[in-house]
Amino acid sequence: MDEGTQLVPVQQEGIVVPAGAASLPAIILRSGRAASERFVDFFTAQIHNPNTREAYARAAGRFFQFVEIRFALGLAEIRPVHVAAYLELLERELAAPSVKQHLAAIRMLFDYLVTSGLLPFNPAAAVRGPKHVVKKGKTPVLTAEQARTLLDAIETDTIVGLRDRALIATMVYSFARVGAVVGMRVEDYFENGRRGTFRLHEKGGKYHEVPAHHNAEAYLDAYLAAAPAAYTGAAAARRLPLFRSVDRRRKLTARPMSRTDVLQMIKRRAKAVGLPFSTCCHTFRATGITAYLKNGGTIEKAQMIANHESPRTTKLYDRTQDQLTLDEIERVRI
């Protein structure tokens, strides 16, 4: 199971291998059918997010390959020193967050094997990962003026332009992740009282509702008014994707835009108005939070809008002090 593994279930030794593993690691197969079944159970029953499953499967496969080649060990012979040696190797190649993800995958897998009664202890439990302290996020942030320039520059005489403007406005005014936005259906933009409301589907099957800013509401209404009639009427039409892809004739299809579609659109739109090449989907989440805080909003309320678990995460998006720092540096007059 190498880093090029594709997410395709296959059958091996009479066991259906989980998505994320092209085959069972040899060290698992040699440990018997019970170990093979518990390995499969871990990825299928314990990890529900497909992206996490893929990343953890690659991490586990790479670790087991390492201990086999370097130490020729069996599953029950793996000790903390072997896990530590693996992490030292990774630290030469990967950034600290990636190394910590590998360690998390190994720890969780061994925890499951221990609770399943296959192993007496978790060899990764006592191994410490690299220190990684983040006080400021790396996501590029636009100024309010730059964001306004981008929105105003998008053409409004085509359905694609109206769609793109509405999509960017939804991200910047609701602090939404791109995954939550492309996952919206028509019914997820609705009236609540006199104002429009977004229902955003977040990670882990959760969702939360955010009132629509008046600008975002105006842009969404203009987009929906120009969209094909399928956007209105029957209940089935309300379940269509809100932001749909286009075909070669630049007509809306019934398929949702993908995150890649959105990123390519943003890169194209940003380049057209001279914004930094680093502008990406997450830029608008950070831009919205920064603009909100700069205009007197609180971290606590920003956390609620962004649906962050911790205010520390929200603070990573706060760039309100960046200009202050630059102004202070300019006091050094030589």
C-alpha cells in the first residue's frame, strides 16, 4: 500500500479490503485472519470521512512497509523505538503537520488493535510527535477593497458571471468553507422571517444556519432569477445543487461544481483583476473573518459564524494586526 494507492476496494484472502488500501500490508496478512479483519474494520467502521480514510490508509501502509524493510518485524514485535525511528525519517521529508497526521493514524490503528484484543499495548502511545505551534494562519487574505474590486469586476450579463459572483459572496459573507458551499442545494438558501438564510453542510455530517448578508442575498437572488426554471417550482428541483457546473455551451448542468471547479474559477477571476496568485477558496473565509473583526466584531461571534470548535482556530484568520505591525516597523527611520 504505497503513496500512489487508489481508493478501490478489492478482495484479498477472502477479505474485502477497505477503500484507501489497494491490498493488505504483508505484516498484517502474516498475523492471521483476525488481524486482517480488524485492520479492515478500523478503516471501514471507525473512519467515516473518505479523505481521512485515504490519508490514514497511506500512512499505515507506509509505516508497515518501513518496519518490514528496516527491521523485519512481525506485528506484535513493533515497539515505541520503531515508531520513533519512522517519525525521524518522516521529519526529513515532510512538514510537522504531515508527520503529526501520520502519527495520529498509527496511534488510532494500534489503539483499535489493542481494544480488539490482538495486541497487548499500543507502541505508538508513548511516542511524541514534532512540536508545531501555529499562532497565525497562512491563508492569504484580501483587503475589503480588493474583495470589493473582485466582486464588482465579475460580469453580470451571463449566468456564469452571476453564479460566480453569488458563490464568492456566499463564502466571504458567511465565512463558509468551499466544501460546504458546493454541497448546498437550492433548498439550503431559504427565507427565515424577512431575511435569507444559508444552511451550510459542514464536516462530519453537521450543518448550521447563517443569516445571509444583504449583499450576498442580492447576488443569490439575481443568480436564481436568471437561472433556468428548474430552480423553481417542484420539490425535486429544490434539491438540485445550488451552484451548478456548466457544459461546453456555458449552460448550467444538473451537476454541482466541484472544489476544483471553484478553485480554477477563483484563480481566473483573481488574475483578471490583478489579485495575488495565492488567492484561493479559503481566502474568502479568512477575508470575511478579518473584515468582520476589523469592523468591531468579536472573536466569539466570528467563531459561531465560522462554526469553529475553538476560538483559537478563529484567531488564526484574524489579520487585523498586520497593518499595525507594518506601521510600527516604518517608524524605524534611518
